[in-house]
Amino acid sequence: MPFARAGRPGLLGTVARTAALTGTPSRDAPPPVSTPRGGNELADQLSRLAELRSSGLLTDAEFAAAKARLLM
């Protein structure tokens, strides 16, 4: 006998719905970039972008675009 849910989403459905409601970016979306306030913050943001690129979450083109926005 197969297990059937009666109108309630599973864990993935709940997580996806929560992400959509809170505006959490998807895996394919580039990370949000805020205006840097100081040198340390800029370095931290660049490090975070580099981590995202090395983990495969950002392509080289996405990394270059986000880095250019930071350095403007």
C-alpha cells in the first residue's frame, strides 16, 4: 500500500515554499551585493564571492560581474 499525503507538502515542498515567501535566492541566482562601507567589509565580500565561485555556485562570468559591482 503506497503512502499518500493528504494535502500537506513534504519537507522539500515546505522548504521551497518558505524560500519563495522569504525571497531566498535560488542556487542559480547571483548573490546579493551590498555597497561596501569599509575596507574589511569589501575584503570579506570578495572572499565570500571567491568561496561561492570555488564551490561551483557561481560561474566565472557571474563572479566577474559581482566583483565589478563591488569595486565600482
